[in-house]
Amino acid sequence: MPAPTPQVLLDAMCTLSPEFVAIRQDIHAHPELAFEEQRTSDLVAERLAAWGYQVHRGLGGTGVVGTLRKGSGGRSLGIRADMDALPIQEATGLDYASRHAGKMHACGHDGHTAVLLCAARYLAESADFNGTLNLIFQPAEENEGGALRMVDEGLFTLFPCDEVYALHNSPGLPVGQMTISAGPLMASFDRATVTLRGRGAHGAMPHHGVDPMQCAASITLGLQSIVSREIDALKSAVITVGSIQAGEAYNVVPETAQLKIGVRTLDPKVRTLVEQRIREFIAAQAQSYQLQAEVVYERKYPVLVNHAAQTETARQAAIRLLGAENVLERPPVMGSEDFAYMLEHRPGAYIRLGNGTGEDGGCMVHNPKYDFNDQALPIGAAFWAHLAQSCLS
């Protein structure tokens, strides 16, 4: 059976989409934080099983993998969608707004899940391919590394994938457009927790104490010289002191001060250099202020690097679907994404899907007024279906 033309595929997804818009809005109304996605994973598993997928649950705690085999082909493909929400109080006023205070789908993972479910139904009921399709519904993308946990628990051993792909909605990019670029696409994310220990004193007699606040202020300003004077200007690095906590009174020199520092880079060598220099700089600053310093440095998400061949595969699929004028390249961004862990283990690519501009889908993610644009749902689903049939033809 010949594969359907891109327009036929888009039309089919538009016909299916009302069901999945309703699912998306239901998930939106019931957001679940990292590793708590029980209701969402129940919904996903139930739908996949009804369409004939073999369903495996429990990887990463609440992860779901649906496997569908057609024909006798030996190739296998993985497609990932994330399911978790954020600890944000929603302010959209939508009829389907979050029913749980302090929890919100403010990054569009409800949309990513519904997009892949829509494609899953079409691929099970209407598509002809030759190989194995693994649909990976991942928990805990937001800061908690659910992708790494799934990989560590045997994702690619239990479900071999020759290639793996994921997408994310992109506010500011018109619906009907996608961006696909090879190479480093999203930054690594590391964090340092610094504790400075001095000696408390009365604020009227600071000479009896050793003030950690002076050192904290010096560190906050001085760290930026690592980026501006020690990193190649053609490379990228961001150091953010996001929190300083010390003392509670006006007239007390605090005993300790704690700094929370975020670090993002697009190059593994720069990542290593920045960690080394942060440690050295803080140690030197603490010594100059007669303080003790403890640095807990955590390497979190690695740089997300799109593989060249898989990026081109995705680009050509998108061009056939949307036209070359609607498939763009964009420079890397300094946000982070734990799909990077999967790309360290299997070749693949990460794609951005237009969520709209202005008031129609243009509100940035991680904002209390953000909402996934349901007009993008059939486009994303058609892309996954077309990519799957192309890879497993």
C-alpha cells in the first residue's frame, strides 16, 4: 500500500484532532508534577492498549512505552513525548484551566502527549510500515531527569531503537512552521550550591564577626568575569546567581550565606572549564574574606546535540509535509532539555513545532498565562506519522 500524500495525512489528522484536543484539555485540567504522572500515564496506557500496542509501564516510575510491530522489517524507531507539569499557579482563566492549585501545564507537555497519542492511533489503525515503533511517554522532564532514569532502567535495552526523536512546541513560531537544526541545539544545565561560613556578630559591632554577605556579593559580581573574560567570545556560557539566602534581622551579621548558581553551556569543554573556574574563584574569594566555603556542584542535563543524518531525515519529512518555506533553521538556545540523555545513547533529533504568535499561542512557556495551541496538534501528529512511515518504509 503506498503511503498517503502529505495533504491526505494532514486531512486525516484534522479529522482525528477533536478527540485529541479534548484529551489534551483534560490532561491540562489535571496537571501532575515530576514522577507523579499517574493519572496521565493511566490515560496513555489505556488508549495505547485499545489501539493494539503492547504497553509497558513503570520505567522511570510513571513512564509508559507503547510498542507496535508491523511487517517483518528489522528497523526500530523511538518517539518521545513528555508528560509532567510545573509548580506554577495558572492564570489563563480557561474553562479547562488547572483544577489543582500550584500546578500547571505551563510548558505544553499536555500538548506533546496528545500529539503523540493522535499519531499513535493513526499509525495503529491506518498506516502501513515495516518495522517496530516504540512510543515513549516520559515523566519528569522538568528539572528531574526522567529521561535519564528511563535510560538507566533499561529503556533502549528493553525497547531497541535505531533512532529516537522528540519535539517541543515553540511560542513565537507560527502554527504550520517547524524548525530543525543539526548540532548543539540546547544548553547543558548544571547547578552549584555554595555555603559560606563565617562568624555571626551584632550588626553594631561587625568587627567581632566574619561577614559572609560581603563575600556573597563579591562572588555574585565576580563570577560574570568568567564568562566575559575567560570564555571564547564565539562560545556560549551563562552563569546565574538565582538565590542568596542569609540572616533574617537588620542588626545581625549572619553566620552563613548560601548561593544557588545555575550554569549553562553549549560545549562540553566550556562546561568543564566553567565548573573548574567557579570552584577556584569561590575558594579564592572565601579565603580573601577569611571564610570557609563549601561547593556542591551537580552536573544535570548535558548539551542536547542533534545528529546530522537524523536531523536531515526529520527536515525532509517536514518539508514534504509543510513545504520548504515552512521548515526553518534556528540558532541554539540556552534552555535545557533532558531528551539530551536519550541522544547520548541513540542517534536522533529534536524538533520545534510552531505554537503561534501574538495572542494566538505566542505566550512564552513557564508563564502562568501560557497554553498549548490546539491548532498545532494535527500538524505535529501528521509529522510524527509521516516520519514513522518514512523511517520504517
